[in-house]
Amino acid sequence: MSIKLVVLLILFAALSAFAQSDLDKLVETERSFAKMALEKNTRAAFLEFMSGDALVFIPDRANAKEFWTARTENKSALVWAPNYGDISSNGILGYTTGNWEFRPNGASDQPSAFGNFVTVWLRQPSGKFRWVVDIGVGHEKPDTYSEQFTSLGSSSGGNPRHISAADTANRFFELANSVGVAKAYSQFANKNIRFFREGEVPATGSDALLKRLKKYKGTFSFPKRTVFFESDDLAYVNNTYRVISGDQELEGGNFLQIWKFTGGRWQIVLDVFKPSRQLPSK
């Protein structure tokens, strides 16, 4: 083999390794997470891939390490796969979302519960991704269970002027509290927003979301103070919410929003509302 060919092969291998994008690495981490849950057990996998201060919603907000440490190992299997995801331009903050199935007697058992998850990931000083937020919804059995992954395939171009997501998102919450959540979404939701509501298969599109909001009988109320985490052109926020009618609370719980700087401004590209308390259906 000639020296020139050897050099070319080394360069090709180096370029191939470099070509693996940050999003590829994130999705690979999610798949390794799911694989460990099947090969070992769900508890071990969640503890292995979480950050030290991770949060879960079960349905209320809880410290993930405390929750999963207290869980006992059993033969049940949680099976899941990422179907969509995105990551900040600097490769630090990302998220994945996909479908899950719960199989009470192990991986070969028939599933008894179904849903979709959203996992927020943060790159650690070690270079590895570890999840910081795990939240999801349950719903009826979908038509199919998918292992296919898709993405936008292009970056937003970053946030060159370093415009803060918090300033924009605070305007969303102020608008929602003053004139209604529908008008707030009309102004700040991305046209391809992905939204998750308990008991329903997730849907996409701002028009579909505005139509969905009409199902709520009361008005949304959000806390005045909200904590954000942002990195370059991606940010997330989670807090509590209430749906009220007069003096009566119809629903309360937690939400997660993913914001992205795209088209020269911050927009909501994904949100999840997970009730922890609501009035029983009549």
C-alpha cells in the first residue's frame, strides 16, 4: 500500500469522525440510554444517564436522583425511541422526543401503556450528554410505534447578537396573564411548534395548537417569576401553571417550553403541559 493511500485513508477516517454532528451524538446517547434500560433495567439506566440535579415530573416536579434511587428494580420494561430532536449551535443544550411503551412483564410482553417523552440534555464538562429534564404524556395506543428519527437538518445560524430568551419569554407570560394564552401563542409560537397534552397523541403546528386551546374552559395563569436556561440559540423553561375560572381552579400542574432563536427572534418550538391536579370529569 502506497504512503499516499495510507495518508488518504487516515484523512478520510478523521473526517468521518468529525462529520458526526452534535445532534448525532445526542441521539446516539438517547439510544444508548434506551438500550441500557432493556439490557439491564430501567432504574439503572435512568441513574446512569441523568445529571446530578435532574428533574422528573411524576406528575409533579421531583428530584430525579431521589426518585429513581428509591425505586426498586423489577421485571417491567420501559421501551422507547427518539423520533425528533434538536441541539443548540454550540452543541451544549439539546432535546429529544419520541414514543414509549410500558411492558409490565418485560420486553417481550405486550405493552399496557403508551405515550411520548421529552428529554432535555446538557453536555457535561466530560463531554458526555446527561439529561436534566424528563417529562412526558400518556395516551391511547397509537397506530404505530416508530424507531425512525427525523430532524430539521439545518441550524438556525446561532444567535449572533446574543439576544436573551428570558426577555422574550417573559413577554409571552405577561401577555398570557393579561390578554390570554391564545394571543400569546399567536405572537410567539413557531408555525411548526410541537405540543404535548396529557391523554392525547402529540401534534404539530400553531394553527392546531390554537384550535386545541379552545378546549380549555378557563384561563391560564403563570407565575410572575420563571427560571430559564439558555445556550446560544436554544433555551428551556419549566414552571407551574393553573387553569382557573373565577375563583375556582380547574387544572394545575407543570409545563416545559423549548425556545429557539430562529428567523431573527426567539420562538416556542415545543411545549408540554402535564397536569398534576384537575377536577374530575362529569
